[in-house]
Amino acid sequence: MRCAGSRGSPDMDAPLFTVLLPVNRPPELLPLAVESVLAQSEPRFELFVVCDGPPRATVACAEDWAARDPRIRVFDLPKGERHGEAHRHRALAEARGAYVAQLGDDDLWFPDHLLELASLLDRADFGNLLQADIAPDGAIHTHPGDLADPAVREAMLTTAWNFFGPSCAGYRLEAYRRLPVGWSPAPPDVWTDLFMWRKFLARADLTFATRPAVQCARLPASLRHHLTLAERAAENRAAAARFASWRGRAEFQAAALASWNANTLAWKLGPMLAAAAGQDAQLREIRREHEVAVSQQEQRWQALQQAHDVALSREVEQARAWRQAYETVLASTSWKITAPLRGIARALGR
């Protein structure tokens, strides 16, 4: 495995960036990450390889690179708590760059990453470029979100949601040093990067922005538990070879931006669609209640109609009974015998 090349470096009197590259695993992936930093079109950087208790081969690999490029410095530290976040803070105490960037040893930067990040940090204290993840099957997913949106910042502060990791983030060193606490071990239930981002986002005196540029290819370990480190290294080498050409990067960026546009549209329309679905549910409930009310009214009307019909039937039957009784009296012998008497009574009554 080749750990270092013979690339030269520019004058380092005034680095624009301090780049953190934390590492705690064997060195198979490290050379590709370092090479992507050294290939930056913005050469004014210092690269801090922060060793969080990795195998000695990793430290040796990092020191091999440092021996060939004075911009690289190795922090050989024992394994720290959790992900060695405190080691990053220790390294930044010696940083000289105006801006800070960070790269995971399993991620790859494109040559204009620092150039784009500098444009972002010219107007913001803390921000990010777009995060484009590559799945093992080659699918590209670019996360939606914009730090300029207060609702996005509130969601990151109050919920388990984050749309970018360290390899796409950047911040002004001066803003970092104003924080009461910098990089430190995160609680077990909070992601390391989100725990750090919240320290920036909680500050009302800082500015935030997202720049819609794709300058990093992430090959997340969370999607590659089934791969060995050697297999991951082979995958990263193939990706680095693909992105070595302008065309390879442009094709990836076009696909990543298409994913970002689609995901952003879905993300923004999501609440509207949810609200519309809620309104549809309310309308369905109102319609159901109306149908129930109509059914109940019809039942009451039918009950009243039935009661009326029963009462009318009884009245008719009673009238028939009276008529029958009357006709019976008229047809009786006693009625006929007493007819003269009724005539006399009528005469006397006149």
C-alpha cells in the first residue's frame, strides 16, 4: 500500500484553512483522503491528521505523508472518549487557518472543495456544502436543507435530525474559539457532529448558510457494514479514479444536484401534502358525520311516519266501530218500536 507521494507544497506563511482529518482505523482508506486534500485548487491550507488511537501502521502512514509535505502535521494521540472529539479541540488550539474544514478518512473531496467552502465562509460563521452520499449499489442521495432557514436550525437543535456531516461543513476559527465549549465527547444518544453543530446553532451572534455546491463524495460506513476494509478501500480507489477526471466529477455533480432538487421539493412539499391529507381526513369525517346525521333524520322521520300511520289506523278503526254500532242500533227492533215515541218527542219539543 502506497502511503505517500512526492507532491510539493506552496508557501505556508498564511494558511487560509486548517483541515482536520480524524482517523482511528487501519490505514487502507487514509491515502485516498489525504490525496484529495492535497489536490485542492486552493492550496493555502494546513492538514492536521488527528490520530485517535489507531493502529501504529496508520500513524506511520500519516507521518510518511507529513515527511513529504510541510502542510501536513500528525497528532499521535491515544484513544480518546467516544470518537476522540476532544482530540480535535486540542488540535484546533494550534490551528492557524482563518477557516476550519474537516474530512473523514473514508470520504473524498473534489479539487474545488476548499474554494467553494471559502466562498461560503466569506459570508457565514458556520455552514455547509451539499452532502451527497453514494450507496453500495451506486445510487446517489443528496440531503435537503438550508442553514439560512430558522426552521431548519430549530429542527437540528431540538430533534434528532441532521443533513450534513463534517466532510461537508466549515466554520470560521474565530467563531469556534468564541464557543464556551468546542469539540467534546457527545452523549451516547446524540451524533457526534450534530452535538458540535448545536453549539454553533445555539448562538444568536453567529451567521449560518448553506451553499448549493457538491464538492465531496461520501461513501458512508453506515451503509457498508457488510464490506471488509479491503473491499471498502477497493471501492474508494475506484471512486477516486472516476473522479480524477473533470467529466467523472461533472456527471456525479449533475446526478447529485438532481437528487438534491427532487429531495428538496419533496421535503418542502411534505408539510403541505400532510396538511392536505389532514384536510382530506377532516372532510371525510365531516361527510361521515353528515351521512350519519341524514341517516338518523331519515330513521326519525320513518319512526314518526310509522307512529302517524298507526294512530291514523286506530282512528279509522274506531270510526268504523262507531259506524257499525250506529248502524246496529238503527237496525234493531227496539229502535223501530220506539220510532213513534221519538216522533211525539220531536213534536213536543217544537
